[in-house]
Amino acid sequence: MTAISTAKEYTPKLQKRTLKGHKKAVLCLAHSSERLSYYNNNNNATTSSSPSTNQNPNLLLSGSEDGTARLWDLRTRKTSICMELPRINAVDRNEVVSVAFHPSINESHKVEGADGDDNINSWSINNNDCTVYASTSNKVYGYDLRHHSTAVSNPSSVIKHLRPHFDLTNNFQCTDEINQLSFSYPKQTSNNSSRSSNSNIGKYYISAADDSGEVHTIESLNHRYEYEWERKPQKNKPTKILTHAEPDSMGITSSAIFQPRSNNETYIATAGTDCTVKLFDINKPNKATCSIPIKLAETANTAQLCNPPYVQTLSWSASGRLLTAGCGDGSCIIFRAEGRRLVEIGRLGCDVFEGHNGSVASVCFPNFGICEHQGGELYEGISAKVRKSGEVEDRLMVSAGNDGHIIFWDLGANMVGDNPLDPVLYLDKCLSTSTAKLKADDVDEETVKRILEGLNISPTQDLSSPTKNEEESKEEKKNVEDEDELSPSPPRVLFKIGHRYKANWMTCNRASDAILPNSLFVADTTRNISIYTLPL
């Protein structure tokens, strides 16, 4: 399925901010709330439609070519902690290619204990009370940010960690450069088994995808640092090695991420330069449960014909139903997870007008949680089953390419089904500023009309108001039901952001975050981090 074009290159009136501190290009990002949708939906699906009031800290973690990982205070937009990873020699530093928060930072939601009381994991409430991980070369280090015993303070009040609290290199046993770290999700349980649900919290796998074509996984060790006299001996569990690319293929594993909401199984999707996407059951690591070869897109333009469809990046939707793969030929492939296999359900175009005119460097399902946070009529109309499944915002996907463009996509009901909401319903203010800019730039009237028709919007209509009155909507719904047919809803481009630079990584935060809500964080080839905040 090829995406139709509904938008020329235009940018809505987004607030843009910049984080400055790194000395070289920023390669990777992680936000403390990017996994939060799993916990909110899995525990609050049957609650009322009142806005979420989660107390999780709003923290951003970054890694750079300058050999440091930084924790950012988004209130001041300055570095609060700088972690200097160990040098490879007296002069040089290895670049930090992947960073991650330990999932415990997302477990500050309320869970019902065995005694019926509500308990809160208090360690996530304080801003720096968390454990973070960073990889450089084939090494993985952990920092328990509660402890500053190995840190020094400089005049700018930035705490510098000179020595990691954990060295997991021997646990992972990676032989080549690591490209991505990923944590698994707790196993899902029924609402009635609260004791079992609590026992799953804190049990994770952590994976490292590397240039040897393998993915090394370990069961997470103690993530809270203890002084030597307090430490208890730990028995290291064997490393599980998943082979994504065969040695003779010379392929590397560029991305590997765990699937959320995979019931009682733990699945991980992998991809790399061998032009394949695979799905593994972590408990049966010897062979992939599914392997899909990627072919060059038929609609590839002349500039892209020389680029093989290497898979650079992967992203799961919050529901775990959809997987997006960003390819070297400029296309984005959408897969649907069906148990132990993946099924390709669509491919977003890669020509200049519809998509990227260069390799796709990063993809993500933002899952802002806008409907959940705002509540009201829109959220009340969503069934409890859909809320719990996490499907509400599955239609919204973001891709960033080497061409310097960031594209917001509506995957459409034809591709992903009727349960996810149309993004136009909760991105109305963002899209209204886009249409205003189109008119202000004197784009020819026919182009404006065609774009607005693609969004089912009248050229004179304010997007913040309903398209029809209530009676007309009811009548139209009745006619559709009588005709027993669905309106076509193919994939489409909602809007583009002209970012100018090649993106290295993207992540998002939640609408419920108190600081910079509904924001997209972008690391690129510059030393700065860009923040785009949607006007919702």
C-alpha cells in the first residue's frame, strides 16, 4: 500500500527549543516517559476519563561523539549530570552510540499490593533518582545517579561522573561495536492477579545489538549501586545470543527492540544491513520465529535506486501491534504482529512529494497520550478494551530522513484498522496552523484545495470547529451504516518539518508531562538537541 500525498513541504507553527552542551554531534536519546504508555494503559484502562496525573520525572538522556552521556534538566534546559565514559586510551574517547533509562523509572505508578494498599515506588519521584546505561564500542556501563561518590562538581553546577557504577561488558560479551540497547517489558497479567503483577515488576531482559550481526541479551542485574561492604554476591546468568545476520553475509544488526504487550512471551524485533527484519522469542534464541527479506521499493526515485533497503531503525507502537522499519531506500515499512510472526501491511512511499528523498534515519510512534490526558468527549468515546490495548494513537507515526525532513504520517484505517483514532482529531490545532501557513505563502489555490480535501477539510473552515453539526453527522453515519461500506482511509502525510540536518535519533514525551508536553526531541549531526512542541 502506497501513501497518498496530502501535503506539500510545509511546517506548522511549532515551538522550537534547543539544548546546548555537547561538544560534538549527538547520536542517541532517551526520555524518561517514552515507555510510560505501557504502564498507564495496562493499569488504568478501566478508570474514568479524567486526565492523567503521573508523577514520573521529566528527564532527557543523550549520548554524543564527545564521549559523554548527559542528563538534562528540562526546566532550565541545561545539563544537570554529565557522565564521562572511560577512555579507550589516554587521548581518545569512543562515541556514545546508545543510552537507556532503567525501566524502574516508569514504575512509580500506583499498583495495588497484596495487602490492598496503594504503594508507590518512591525512587522515581526525585529527579536524579534513577539508573541509566550507556554503550560505547563493545562496552556497556551503568550509572546509579543517586550516588555521587565518584563525581565532582564544577563551577557551572554540573555534576560530573568520572567512573561508572556498573560495568556490564563481561556480562554481554559483545565482540563488536554496539548500536542499540533495549529493555523488555514486564509480562502482562489479568487485572485480578495483582500479586502476580507486582512480582513481574523489576524483571527485565536487556539487549545489545552489535556490528557482528548478533544481539546479546542478559537478565537485568541489580540496578541499585551498593558500596563494597554492602554488596551481596550475584550469580551471573548466561548470555543469550540471537544471530540476526549470518557471519558470511557480513551484515550488522543496526536495531533490536523488545515488543510491548506480548502477553506471556518475550519477543524482540531485529533488523540490519542484510536487508531483513526478524522476530525472535527470547526464550528460544536459536532460531527466529519469523524472517522477512526487504526488497527495493518499486516507487523509489532515481536518487534512491543506488541505495539498498538496509533497515536502519525500528520502532514498535505502544500497543505492540505495529512495527515500523525505516529503510535506506527512503521508505518506511509497516508490519503487523500476529503472534510469532510479522506480516507486512504497507509501505510508505519514498518519492520527493510523498516521503523522504534520502535514507530513513529514525522512526518512532510518538504516542503522546493526548486523548488520555485531555479526557472529555473524545476520550469517553473510546472503549475500555481499546484503551487497555494501547491502540488509541497507533495511526500516528513520525519518520526522519537524511534529507533533513521530519514527516508526521497518518497510517490510515485501511492499514491499521478502525480502533486507533484519526490523528486529525487530536492534532487539529497543529494542522490548522499548517493550513494557515499554506495560504499565507500564496500557494496556488488548486494545491490548497487538494490538500484540504485530502484531510476532509473545507478551505474556509477553522480546524478547531466541527466539520458538520451534530444532526448532519448522525445522518451521515446512518447513511454509511445503511450502505454497509467504509470510507477509504489510506496512509497520508499530515505535515513535514524542514529540520535541515540529518537526524540521528528521535524520542517523544507525554502530554501529561508538566514540562514541555507533546514534544519531539531530535538529535542530529550538530552538537545540539532540537525540541519541537506541538500546539495541542
